[in-house]
Amino acid sequence: MTGDEHHISPYRDDGTTPGTPTWIWSVVVNGDVYVRAYHGTASRWHRAAMKRGAGRVRAGGLDLDVSFTPVEGEINERIDQAYSDKYADSPYLPPMLSERTRAVTVRVDPR
């Protein structure tokens, strides 16, 4: 689950139907995959992911069932660095390092 093109789809209320796919940046730190919601808590996919805790991710041509776990603490420093390294040339990088997006950092694990 380390390709550059990720689409995240938290499950709908029925717990089995994936929602509308949302393109998202991802980074890997210590073998774990992390994502952040560009719009912070206003992000629809993030609210759904936190409510349901699971969904699907399309990455590298694969559809994977995943779980979503919110993260906080020191790991965010390493996640910031991974975003900075991977997306250094993007004008969208600064918002992905903001307190707004750090507050909605999610680890994505295969189920």
C-alpha cells in the first residue's frame, strides 16, 4: 500500500459499502501508512473514517480492506518529515504540515 495514487473510501453506514473514493496523499513511517485530511475535521472522508473505523483503499491497482486509527503525539514529527521528503515540490505541502491536518492524522492498516 505504498504507491503514490491512493483513493480512500470509508464504509457507509451499512459497514460494508465503500463510500465515494477520495484521492489522498500518503506516507510510510516505520512500515506503517499514514494519511491526513487536507480540510482537517471538515473533511467528509475523515469524519466517516473515524465514525466507522474501516473502509477500502485503492493503491497501486489494488483494492484493500483497511482499518483507520487516529494517531497523535511524537509520531507526527516523523510523519511531517515523511510528507516533507515525499512532497517537497508541491505547493500543497505547507497545509499538510499544519496543526489542522496534524490533528486528523490517521494510520491505515490492512484488515
